[in-house]
Amino acid sequence: MSDTQLTPIEIGLTAAIVAIENHEPLILTAPGADGLAGLPFGPFDAVSHRTFEIGLRAWVEQQAGLRLGYVEQLYTFGDRGRHAEAGDTGAHMVSIGYLALTRPVDGELAANAASFAPWYRFFPWEDWREEPPGIIARDIIPALTKWAEEETPETTRALPRKDRVRFYFGLDGAPWDEERVLDRYELLYEAGLIEEARRDGRSAALARKSLPPLGTSMRFDHRRILATAIARLRAKLKYRPVVFELLPAEFTLTELQHTVEAISGRHLHKQNFRRLVEMEALVEPTGVMSTQTGGRPAALYRFRRDVLQERPAPGLRVRSRR
């Protein structure tokens, strides 16, 4: 047996907790000692926590005063250096990321340091609801194009840089795929265009005199975890009725559409969306009209739970106008 001493491993639990308020997707953040926003996080204690999920729920309640409902495991994040600080020689931190969905909790977080923040603050290039974000043409594509042109023939990746830029950012006839959130973030990281790459000592970032203002950075690799969560949620909208975890028990079809648009970052054609909702049979009318719309009264609907027994993949396979 080798006498080499192995680096100890600690397991952390990180939560990307999503809510929708005023048609905006929000993510729960907790400030760290470094002043950067981060996701709620805590170590797994095998004595106190019988399962990872129990541990996650306990940490979120302790840090944010929030009791989680819907929770699913995302991925295990264990890259070397992902949780290191300058001069740190302690145990390597491996984090198990989770996606959680909740409804707005006005006042519930008042006594805690955690707060909800718009997720497009961290990913401004992902919000296409009104129009293509100007940050893409102004800052991202020129920098990525220059970086792609510097690639050497010895690349070991299946796709060269130019193709990845084109596919991930929808250039030269390639469609914009809203689910490629993580691919786009990791491409920006690889190119050294975001603060996390500079902070991690990546050569591509250190070689730059300055970095473009590409969204708000987060602690450690929490923005990568958040990108993974957004991509998972955008994909899951199409085959599971997770959107209803973010809505009140009764809602209008306009509220449902705004919620789907907020998550997907895409504008949806109103009549096409309503035909899709009718075809998928995910909702049923309550027989009550809402007068809180600011205009004409609108019919209230609720999620039709029988659909979970009727077919294996009930979701909203929406198509945007772009």
C-alpha cells in the first residue's frame, strides 16, 4: 500500500432555490464573508443528517428561514480548486447541487441575511423575452470571435472554438437553444471572459488587461451551479409540470404564460401558447373570475393533477417566435 497521504474530502450541499415574482425569475442568495453573493450552502454532517436532502433542507431553513417544497438533485461538483481560497491547504470540498422551487415568501426572509435576486442579473445574455440582449453583440461575440481565431490546430476538443461559439450563441443561422445555459457559461469561462476565471487563476483571463461586464459574479463556482439549475429547469418545463410549483394554486393563463416566459427567457405567441395549454390538458377552469388583472376579469385555472396518472411526460413543449 502506498504511503502517500490522500487529500481529505468534505461534502457540501448547495441549493439553487427559484421563485417567480412580478414575472421575474428569482434566485435565493446568501452573502459570504468575501462580500460576494452565493447560493445557500452548508456541509453534510453524516451524524445529524440521515440523507443529503435532509441536510440540504436543514441548512436552507437555518440560513434563510425557508422550508423547501420541491427539491431535486442536480449534479456533483468536484473540480479541483472549485472551493479553494488563497493559501488554503485544507480538505477538498465536493458539493452536491440541488434545484428547489418555491413561491414568493414575503416577510419570511426578513430576519435573515438571505434574499432573492433576479437570476438574469447573473446571466444577462439569457433573457430574450423582449429582444436579443445587446450584451451579446456588443461584448460577447467580438471577444469570443477573437479568442476562437487564436485556436491552434492541436485542439483536443471534438468541436473547434468557432463551431462552439456559433452553436451555443445561435450565430450564422444556428438557432438559439435556451437549454444551453451551462454550455454558454463554460465557454465564457474557458475564454477567460468572466470574473470567476480570473479569480481561479485561469491563464486566458489573466492574460486580459480587463474583462467585459458579463453579469454579476458569485462565490466559488456557484454561478456554474446556477447555470446548471437554469438549464435543468428550462429543459424540464417541456416534459414535467414543474411550472406549477412556482404558481399559486389558482392562476390566470396570462400568469402561466408569463411564468413560462420568465424561466425560458423567450417570448411566446399568446394564441399558440393557449392552444398548447389546451392540447396538453394540464389545467382546468375553477369557474371563478379574477378581478386582479388590472383590466377585464380573467378566468382562473388550476393544475389538473390527474394528468400525472394519464401520461408519463406531461409538460409544455413551447416554441418561441425566435
